Amino acid sequence: MLLQQQRLGALHPSRRAFGCPIGQAMRRAGPTGRVSRLPVCASLTVKDSQSGVEYLLAQKFWQGDAYRCLGAATRSKQIVFVNVKVYSVAAYVEADRAAHELGVRYRGGFFERDDDYCSAILDGAFNKAITVHLVRDVTGEQFTEAINKSLAPRMQLAGDTASLDEFNAYFKSKNLVNRTEVVLLWSLAGDLEVLVTPPLTAPQEYAQAKPELRIRSPSLCRGLFEIFLGGRPVVPEARAEWAKGAKTLLESENVKRATRKN
């Protein structure tokens, strides 16, 4: 995962942006009535080194406080002895709430292995999101089929297959072409909120976006996120990156705490 600073372009002109275009100069009327142009701000991004997909380091979704990207990696699948890249995946957490909770766990001696950091993210009392960026065309059924191999047994055990059926039905008619993003947000209320975007040409902020699907099911939320953050993740490289990202977030919390003491 690479962290870099660059100017980000807007979405393709034929596509409507979900939030404010990132990196675009803004025009504002001054007290004299003259229009001034504010400077373009550089935005920090996180780059998936395997696929080249970039994500905003600081993100805003349609609910919750400011989020931070913990890292990204690529999911590959072997087809006829060839390793084919399918999607890139990134994890986001509400930055301040997650940092505070990581700090509490750290001071309680909770962290011994990388697994403990991922467990803290999975169990944490804050909003979190998984963003999947397609790097090849797949159908909605192909997308859910891969997920269901791990998710279906969990949902059967929880006795909530109806929520999984609703999730699958939503994707059944979807055509997830290259550069489409699928946002899966797990809210504190226990809702899974889903958004599928048109193909993107640059990282996009989601503050003004509206989820297309909302399912009230803590079991579905946890089961889905366990696929990525649990002990047998579908993208092991991503889980390793997210543990590093959680450590970085914890370090920032420890610095803030030490500064307040001084």
C-alpha cells in the first residue's frame, strides 16, 4: 500500500459526482462582489500497489464522522493457471472513534498479534465500511456467489437467511463493470447499507451519496465483514494492510494523548 499526495480530477463529465469533486478549484464571491478562485487542494490517497487503484485517505460517507482508510489490497483468482485480478478492496473506519477505542484496548494490554488489531476493528463500536473497486467486469451473481461461499453458512447458523436473500436479490440484476465501486457500510445501528457506483475515473467522496439498499441485520453485517477481517479472509493481503493501518491510527491516538498530558 502506498500513501501519496496528488491532485485528483473529477469524475468523467458524463457521470454525476456523488459528493463535491475532489481537487477542483472553487469559485466564491468576495465582499466586493468579485468572484475569487480558491486554490486547488492536494488530497492524500492510499494506493493499492497490486492493482494501482487509489482511495481517499480521509473519506466522508453519507453517515457518521470523518473516516480514515486503513489500507488496500487486491483479490486475485486463478483461472486456467493464470492469476487474474478481480477487485481491489479497502477498509474505512470512523477515525476519531476508532482511534479512541484502539487506545483504550492498547492501555488494557489487548494487542499481542496483528489478529488482535483486526478483531478490534471488527468488534469496534463505530461505523466502518468496505469499499470494493472492480478491476474487471463481473456480474452481480458472480460477485455474490464468491461471497456466499463463506457467508451462507454464517447466516444459516444465525438463522437469518432472509437478510442474505435480500442482499443477493439486490445484486442479481447488477452488472459490475470495470472501475465500478461497491460500498458496504456497517452502521452502529446494525444496518448494512450498500451503494453501487457507475465506473469511476478518480477517487470519490461519498458525503452526498445515498445508499441504494439498507438491511437491518447485525448478523449479516458481522458475517460479511468477517469474510474480510476474520481469521480466514478472502484477501489475506488486505487484512495485513488493515492491521498496519490500525497500528498507525493507534500511534496517532497515543501521540494526541501524550500531547494533552503535556
